[in-house]
Amino acid sequence: MNVVTMGVHVLDVLVRPVEAIPEGQGATLVEDIRMTAAGTAGGTALTLAKLGASVRSAGAIGTDPTGDMLLQLLRRAGVDTEFLVRRTDTATSASVLPIRPNGDRPSLHLLGANITYGLDDVPWDAVAAATHLHLGGPELIGVDVAARILSYAKEHGTVTSVDLLAPGALGSFEQLEAALPYIDHLLPNEDQVLGFSGEPDLAAGVRRLRGAGVGTIAVTRGGDGALVVSADGSETVPAFAVDVVDTTGCGDAFSAGYLRGVALGRAPAQAAVLGCAAAALVAQGLGSDHGDFDLAAADGFAGSAKTRP
């Protein structure tokens, strides 16, 4: 699997556990503070590399120390960062995530350079040579830019996938419509399906998105696992029962596991099992890069771990 992960790259600063922000000049002690590479492209790249894919990341970051750290973390994970362009006038995207004791993660987010990525930055030859292109956060670069990139990939025989970044409340069908015919695999969460489709329920939302041209949709549903809908029908895949420390990066890990399964020739539902396994392994620690596992370990986990009812 030779994949280009394009789009949103973020440096996450995670603090755990945080029950409340101290008032005024108050302070409180915490157990852990970590920095990790993240984002719908960057976080997915981390887990794809663990699962044995050859990964090249493409996107926009700043020339600031935050960008330096993001590059270092990606390279340490085995991700090729040659196609990350650096902006001198815009900061690298970053988030501060105070992780609650139950694993919830409110976010303080700096949008940064991600929104500056454009057609002049795209490594077209690398996209054409890749087996897979994963575009994370197309709504940030605009649907026309996203459609041009995805259509070029399709023209050159590259399998395309898309994950969304914005919450469903900020989404609209027009933000995706022009790009939908060029998406082989769409990987949203349930809230995003409802928001971007404009439909009142999940089934109707999936029908509208597939009716506009998407091949297969794998919807993540948190503790309820995933719903996979393709031309062959729909199938639910349960989540694995684990002690959740932090849900940061679980959606990106699911995307990586699912896409790795697709690249291995697995049926969509079986690919989603690998996606759920990768998400469960990441959820047991802090940050998008948690877990020292490879493909064999993830498959072994999927074969032996209990699933949620």
C-alpha cells in the first residue's frame, strides 16, 4: 500500500486528567502532558504506517517551532514528510485537549495553515503513482479544490478516500457535492452524515451521499462501532470493549485500519473490523499515536477481544 495522506495536519497538546479549568491564576496538578501529530491526514498517517503502509503526507504547516515538532513526530513514526509545504506567514495548526477522566476531549483549536493548501501545492505525480489517496478535511480547502484533486486521482487509477473534520452542525451538502462522485470510500462519523447530508436520520443521510456518487460509506459511531454501506448492502460492525483512556485520534485510527484492510483486499465490513481494532488500541492510551502495534497485532486483537453489546 503506497498512500498519500493529504489535508489536515495538527499538533495536539494533550493534558490528562482535567475535570475543570482552574479559575483566575489557579493551578492544578495533572498526571500527563503529551504532544502528538494528529489531524484527519496526519493522525491517519501515523496508524497507516504502523499497519505496514508506505505513507507520504501532504499538506500545509508553518515554519514555526510547532511545525518543526510536527515534522519530527511524523518522521519518527515512519511517515515521509517531503510533501508538507511550509508557510512563513501562517502558524501551524494546533489543538490543546484537556482530557476528562472518562476520555472525553473538549478542544481549543488553532486552524492555522491547513486552510491555505491549494492546487499549486499538490504533488500530482505522487498522487498518480500512489495506490491510495486519503484526503482529510476537504471542507477546509473548498469543494472545487477537493474535487479537482480527487478526480485527478481517479483518472490515474488511485483509490480515493475522504474523512471530514468539521462537526455536522457546521456542514452542508454543498460543501461536498461536487467531490462526491470521485470518492471511493467516505469515512464520516454519524453526526457528520446528518449535518453534511441535511437529512434527519442516518439511513436517509447515507442514501443521499451514496446517491450523489460515493462508492462505500463507513460511518463511525463511537461505542456503537461502525455502519458500512456499499452497493452490496449494509452491515454493522461492533466496537471492541476496552477501557477508554482518551478518544483523541480514534476516528483517524479507524480510517487507517479500514483503508489498510481495503488495500489488503478485504470486504468493506472486514476492513471495518480492522478499523475498529485500530481505534480500540489507540483509545487505551493518550493521543493519536498511542499503541505499539502492527498489522499482525491488530488482527490478533480483533480475533480475540470481546466486542461491546
